[in-house]
Amino acid sequence: MTSTDNSSGAAPEATTAATLYSVEKGAAWITLNRPANRNALSTSLVNELYDHLATAIDDPAVRAIVLTGNGPAFCAGADLKNPPGHAADGGRAVALPEVLKRMMDSPKPVIVAVNGAAFAGGLGLVGAGDIVITAEDAPYSFSEVRIGVIPAIIAVVCVPKLGTHHAMKLFLSGERFSGARAVEIGFVHRAVPLADLRAAVQEEVDTIRLGGPIAVTECKKLVRRVQQLSMDEGFTEMATWSRRMFTSPEAAEGMAAFREKRKPSWIKED
């Protein structure tokens, strides 16, 4: 289903779908579409999100995946009446960790565009994003403690970005902080006025499209892998990785394009 452009990057049209999907200018836009429930993570929404991620990953026309929300909220966390991973009728129920892993393991960059309130489990989607752009006044909160629970699952993807220092305070207090503050503490990359959010996301997509598709995929793997290695292991493994990439067909095309002062073949006109 195709979404219509608006200032938040979300789709305004009424539909029964819990999510919307469209491809535009090299990016697959996945829009959480339960605005009446502040895009809470229900069974149907998480199932659809998981499937849309797979569709985007498999589409050669897609160079980046964008995740955003419809309405005033990005995602208010788990739907407490219909939580993900628990289908009442015994049907299919994708668990939230499966979605977060699919985002993290996606060979294509996942850009999260936080258009409004992002609370609790919704912050897991933020933590799993590769690049995050937020509306500067969007409210954030690890609010779980306020109802007597903990942000256990999402801690896996959020603590590495926040670090122990900020995670401890935010998890213990459940306090609200703004998108602008989220940039200051390193949780997201960039904060802009809501009206500029979609344009800011497209800037990121256009920048990604300048890179070789395989090189972009390998860079995403590289950032995660190098943190798992000792210094000696890192230099050894990265030297092998570097040689493999420098001798690849994509590298040959990129270097030829540079010498010939032309665009490489992977840069397509819209």
C-alpha cells in the first residue's frame, strides 16, 4: 500500500492495515499505522513490520529502509491488551526480539524517523536503527519502571548506544527527555523540526545511495564485528576483509568511475 507524503513522513490515509509500505527514491518506507493506539506494538503490527522488513531486504530497488509512525506518536510501546508474540487465537505471533534482530541484521541500512512520542518498547525500534533522525520536541521515556516492569528486551539494543551512565539514570527514573536531548546523549544522530523530518531522512537515503551496495552492507557488518575482537584479532581479520573488498568487482567499478570522472553504475536516476 502506498503512503502519501506529509511533514512527518507518515501516511495520513485511513486504512485497516497496522502498517503501511511504499518504495520511494531508493527507500522502503514502513509506517506504523495505529494512531488511535499511539502505534502501540500489537501482534498484527509486529507481524506486518517483520514481513515488510523482509520485503524491503529482498527488493533490489531498495537501498535503505525507513521506519516511522503515523499520527502524533512514533510508538508508545507494547500494546498491553494485545502484546506482540502472544496471538490469542493460536495464530502467528512474531516476538519483538525477532523484529529487532531483523533490523540489526538487515544488509540494508535501517533509518528510524521518530515523528513523535517514543516510549518503552518503542525505544527498542530506535535502538535497533542504524541511523536515527528525530523531531526535536518528540518526547522519549523508558517508562517501564513506572508500571512496575523493566526494559529488559530493549536493553539489548539501547544500552550499547546510551552507555551505562545514561542508561542507568533513564531506566531507573522513567523520566521524559526530548529528541534534542536524545542527540546530546548519543542515542540518536540528528534532531530537526517535525516539518523537516522527511527531507532530513531523504538526505540520509541519498547519501547512502552514493556508496556501493555491497560496501554499505559490509560497513554495517564491520561496525558490529570489530567491537567483538581484540586489537590483534581486529587487525588480522580486518586486513583480510580489506583485501577481499579491494579486489571485488564493485571496487573495480568504483575506482574506474573515479578515474574516468563518471558516476559508478550503482548510482541510478529516479
